[in-house]
Amino acid sequence: MNKKLISISIICILFAVSFINLNTVAKNSNNLKITTETIEVHPGQSIQKAINSANTGDTIKVFNGVYKECVIIDRTINLIGENNENTIIDGSDFEDIDNLIEIGENVDDILIEGFTIRYGGYGIYINSLNNDITISNNIIKDNRFDGIYAILCNNNEISGNTIIKNDWNGIFLYCSNSNKIINGNSIKENEEKGVSLVESYNNRIVGNTIKNNQDGQIYESERCKGQNEISDNGFLFVNHPIIKTLFTKIFNFLPIQNLPFLRKY
């Protein structure tokens, strides 16, 4: 009798443990960015090979070095560089290829963080129907086309990047809605505009430094003018609440609103 009770107790415990584990997996599956495995890439190795071997939710950790390759992301991963000044994806050997980093169609929940992305066509090309892409803390510079180009993409976040000296726009959104270009991007010295919005609505462009772009700072095509939230994209010191209050008071007395460094873009 005792053996039977012990057996039943063990079965109940095993069932309870299995239920807890299944419940944990279910919770994790709702957030695909939770790391299931970390794949390391060192100089001399291939980022693309690491992506090809990754499973949904894996993190690919890329260590400092220059990686001369073009990268296609075709699955949900976290792609993280060790240091955004010294972990470099370099497209100088691939002038016939348009996209240095391309996010494939219908791939969601991707993080790209901590890289210098240089000498490509488009620095980062976000393909159609992508959602919840986060591009954070990168240096995107010296590319032949746009620093970041997004087409038919929604609910993505671009934050904390330095996007400079690209031959076209810093960021170009085409038919892309409800994206957030916020919190400390520095977008400057691009040959065309800092940010271009073409047929793109309900995007937030707030709290950035956007300046010294050759053909203007922020452009909205005719039909989407006034349909995006755009504010506080001047010099960083102007965005500080105390400084903004001071300038507001000064504006009431002096005709200096048109000085270039005080314009609100």
C-alpha cells in the first residue's frame, strides 16, 4: 500500500513540474527576444553563418573586429556587437550589392545593436511587412544610399544611433507607419535629408539631434504633412527642460526665432 502511495505521489510531482515548465515556455514564447542560446562570432568568423545556424530568439554576440560581409537576417534574433566603435560591418568589398544589412520580408522582433555599419549601399534595409524591429546604439555612416531605409514597415524603433555622412538620407521611411525615431539619435551631415517620410503616418520623431543635413532636416511628403509627431529635434542642449523654458521666455522679448541653431524641426 505504501509503495502505491509513493508511486502516485511521484507521478503527481512529475506532473506538477511538467506543468510549470510548460507554462514557463508558453510565457517565453510571447516574447521572442528572450535568449535561448548565445552564439559567439569572433574576428575571422562569419556573422552570416552564425545567423544561418541560429534558432528563433537566439542572440548572436559579435566581438570587436572588422567583418567584411553583407548580412541578411531572415529570422527573429538579437544581433549585438561588443562595442559600436570597434565592431564593424564593412561593405567596401561589395559595391555591387545594395544592402549591407537586410532584414528579410515578414520577419519580426529583431534587435540590431552595437555596430558601426559603413561603406554599404543602404546601411540597414528593412524590407516589407516587418514589425517590432529595434535598431539601437549603432554608428551608421558613409553608405552610398540611405543610412536606414524602411518600406511597408510598422511599429519599429530607432533610438540612440549616430547616422552620419550617408550619400542620401539619414533615415527614409516609405509607406511605413507608427514607427518611433526617438531618444537621442544624432542624424547629421547626410547628403540629402536627415529624415524623409513619404506616405508614412503616425510616426514619432522626438528628442533627436538632426542638423547640418545638406538638403534639409525632416521632410514629409504632401499627403502625410502634419500626420506625424515631430518635436524637439534641435541641439541637445535646447531639449533640456530648463533651457527650453529659458528660450521660451527670451522668445517673448527678442526676435531671434529664425536663428538656425534655435529652429524647431
